[in-house]
Amino acid sequence: SQQGEEDPQALSIQEGENATMNCSYKTSINNLQWYRQNSGRGLVHLILIRSNEREKHSGRLRVTLDTSKKSSSLLITASRAADTASYFCATAFSGNTPLVFGKGTRLSVIA
Amino acid sequence: DTAVSQTPKYLVTQMGNDKSIKCEQNLGHDTMYWYKQDSKKFLKIMFSYNNKELIINETVPNRFSPKSPDKAHLNLHINSLELGDSAVYFCASSHPGDTHEQYFGPGTRLTVT
């Protein structure tokens, strides 16, 4: 069954604003990952956070993980039109199990 | 120097036909996957292969048969196509291990009419 649930399902912001997407999951995890999917393309890995980490940064991306609440958030600062895409969280139970993806958040950044 | 490639990109076929989708990765990864993304963008694992051996086979009709001739290739053959098979199919690969970051192909949009 589906593990992750992203919230909101869709988000529309102005260029320059920050975008925050949330992900909740159900069971214990080894790590949580965020992926981006541009329209008509494959998924691209953005950032990974391990279960023993609470926050991670990569460029304009900031990811937090709260294992007690089984939730994660992805913050994109100073958004650009090129950030328009669908964003998925994916959880991994261990190194030998497949990722379980959420339904995604569709982000639209308006120039 | 595409990392994970799939062919064809688009596939339109009629119900009852048999078709194949090919996937190749040049990343030297040991593990490859097939995912299905439905019209609502929900991405679900179908198969996982490690070093040419099947390790995950989710609840997928046996009309779907993956084949891995070598570590760099994982093809998907579908028999007796049905309307419900219409979706985008993604191949992915990764190193085994606890990080498990996956690299995705561009997808194959299958339309069954």
C-alpha cells in the first residue's frame, strides 16, 4: 500500500516566494528522499535524509525529518519558474527494498 | 551519455497485442526497477532486479514479464495488452546499499486502444 502522502496536492506561488511541501509516512524508515518530475520526464533525485538526521540542505533546498511524527518537509527558497514540477517523497525501509512513493505535490511557480 | 535510457518513448498499440519496452543503464548499478505511473501520477513499483535476479515482484499480472539479459539491461514484455495497461512506465537503477538513491529513465508512455 502507499506509504507517503504529500500535502498539498497542488501549490501555486509567485516567483521569489518560498514553497513548502509536506510528506507523511506510515512505518519506520531507513531514509526518505525527495524527487522532482518535470512534465513528460522521468524523476530526478533531489535530496536524501537518513532516519537519524533531522535537517539537510542542498542549495535552495531544505529538508526536515521528524521520525516521531513520521513526517518530512521540503522547502524550496526563492523559487523560480524553472522549479515548476511535481515533487515526490519516497521512503526506503532498507537498502534492499524498493522505494515507496507518495502521490506528489504539483508546484507551479508563476513568473 | 544518457545514464538510464528507455525505448520506445511512446508506444501506441491495440488491445490483445504483445509489446516490449527496453531499458539500459550505463551507471554500473547492480539493481534495476520497473515502475508504473498511472494517470493520477501515482508511481508504483512493479519489479526489482539485482544482478540479473528477480528480487521483488509486486502484485502485477503475469502478463508482465521482466527479462534481464545482463546487469545493464532490464526489459519489460507485456502480453495480451489491456486498456488498463495504459500508463507511463519508468525504468530506474541504483546501487544496493542503505542510501538507495535511484536514477530514472525518461519513461515510456504506453497507450492501449
